[in-house]
Amino acid sequence: MANDLLKGKRGIISGALDKNSIAWKVAQKAHEQGATFVLTNAPIAMRMGEINALAEETNSKIIPADATSIEDLTNLFTEAQEILGGKIDFVLHAIGMSVNIRKNIAYEESNYDYFAKGIDVSAMSLHKMLAVAKKMDAISEWGSVVALTYMAAQRTYPFYTDMADIKAMLESIARSFGYHYGMDKKVRINTVSQSPTKTTAGTGIKGFGDFYDFADEIAPLGNASAEDCANYCVTLFSDLTRMVTMQNLFHDGGYSSTGVSDKIMNRLGEE
Ligand SMILES: NC(=O)c1ccc[n+]([C@@H]2O[C@H](COP(=O)([O-])OP(=O)(O)OC[C@H]3O[C@@H](n4cnc5c(N)ncnc54)[C@H](O)[C@@H]3O)[C@@H](O)[C@H]2O)c1
């Protein structure tokens, strides 16, 4: 279904690791809607080489960049503008990693070096991307930046451990930078708070499978898929949402507004 919603737009899409990645679907949908873009990921994440297939499919180049490195990010925005032939119209930040989660460390026992690493990779990287882009004046007026987040920033989900605090910071950076970049250059910045999704980052969380089913039974529309999330991101990159900025936008089938569902109540009644 091509509507050319992003025709003529140039973008940077981070975070496509494999075909389950939300960013992978965003790249496919943005391509379908007429955008041209570069793909980027941490050099270490490219070892498997899966991203090459996506680059081929979407006719895009890959620029390796560790999102915690100002040098890499400067190179990313420089090369992206050269390859795409002008300023960047949209950026997807789809980067998340917690060493504490990976190592199964309980929240109260968080290792602070790991905590700091998680903040740098998953939240501060958004600030760094935006700071580099703004300094270089690399994003066009009315350009749109979207970062992916999760509702644990507002409500406690014990298994999400330090990532809850990190996502709260990510959402705050989107608001704070959204003010400054909006005032100065009319660039808009939003976070999309996505349903649990079966990706490498998602399924790495302890108890993810059970929680995925729970959320699916609470949400009136069910869990939003990665593909649905990609479609939503495309609308946010498009000019149809040009006055939306500094928002945390829930994309979760109604989960965040539902206390409990009949499905869950009936199940509890059976026990
Ligand atoms: N999967 C879910 O349930 C879910 C729900 C809500 C939000 N999100 C968020 O969506 C985003 C994308 O994750 P995903 O679920 O598609 O999983 P994913 O594992 O496919 O993507 C995470 C990406 O982050 C990249 N990354 C890690 N460290 C990096 C670094 N230093 N520099 C650059 N890139 C780096 C990885 O290489 C990977 O491509 C994350 O921010 C995640 O927190 C996921």
C-alpha cells in the first residue's frame, strides 16, 4: 500500500538488528512510502550481517555508528547528508540495552557501572544524536525525530528493572530537546510507547512471554505489532502530524488506558 507519504524525505533509521526489530519494519514501511534513508547500528551489531539484506531491499546504505560516540554520530550525520543529498527530514532512535537485564540482576541490586552504560546507550544517545545534529544544523525545518519507549517509564513493571528509569529519562530528553530544537529550528521530537513486541531486546527480558500474553488480554485491540508501530512512526515522520511534538504517544492497542479486562477477570474467576 504505497501512498508516497514520505516521498522526497531523507532519513536515518537506527536499531535494525534482524527482521524482528521494530526498526526493520520502519525501514520497510518508510521505503514503501517513498522515503530514502541510511541505516545505522553499532558496529558490533553488524557482525551477523543481517542488515545487508534490509539495505538491499530498501536500496539504502549502511553507516556503522555506536550511538554513545559523538565522533561516530558526527560521521553519521555528515555521511548521511552526503549520501542522501541534503538535510535529514526524519530520524528513528530505536536503541535499547540494559546490562543489568542481560545479566538478570534484580533492580535493588543494580550494578551502577551497568546502570550508567544502560543510560548512555539507551537514553543519553538520543541527547547526543540531537546535540550533534543541531550543532551541524543537519535536520531540516519541520523534521521529525521519533524514539521508541515503554510504559514502564510511568508505571512499575518489576522485570523491567533499570530500563524503567532509563526510559523515563529518554522521554524527558525528548520533551526537553523538543522545546529547544522546536524553538530554534521547528524540529519536532516525540517518543512512541510501544506494546511488548517479540524482538531481541524484548524477549531478553525475564518473563517476557507471560507478560506479552497478559498485555494482549488487557488491551481492547490486543498488542500492537512491530509492523503497526512502523506504520505509526511513518505518520509521525510525515507532514500530516507536523504540529505534534514533545509528546509521549502510546501505541499499545488501548492497554495504557485499561484497568482490567473481562478476559482477565473471567480467568481469575475460574481459579
Ligand atoms: N520489544 C519490545 O517489547 C519493546 C517495547 C517498547 C519499546 N521498545 C524499544 O524499541 C527499541 C528497539 O528495540 P527492539 O525491540 O526493536 O529490539 P532490537 O534488539 O531489535 O533493537 C535494539 C537495537 O539497539 C541497538 N543498539 C544497542 N546498543 C547500541 C549502540 N551502542 N549504538 C547503536 N545501536 C545500539 C542494537 O544493535 C539493536 O539493533 C528499543 O529502544 C526498545 O527499548 C521495545
